[in-house]
Amino acid sequence: MSVGRTIKAVAWSFFGIRKGSESQEDLGRLNPLHVIVVAIVAVGLFVAGLIAFVNWVAG
């Protein structure tokens, strides 16, 4: 199991573009707990980035 593969799967899901065959392969290989943790971290980084950007523009 690869952390990089989990990050890649979560990143592609953020954009909503993923091949069906790769998605099915990920369902069988990836640990759901790892996917959830990586997704929560990614959302946190995204929100922090948006907040920093708004503060920079408004500041």
C-alpha cells in the first residue's frame, strides 16, 4: 500500500476526473481509513490556503 497512491486518488477526486478502471482498482487496493485521513488533511490545507489568499488580497 502506498501513501503516494492514496494521495493521488484523493487529489484526482477533488477535480472529479478519474478513469473508471483506475477508480475500481483503487477500491480494491486502498485502505478506506487512509483515504479519509488524507482527504481531511487535503481539505484542511485547501481551506487554509483560501483563508491565506483572502487575507492577502484584503490585507
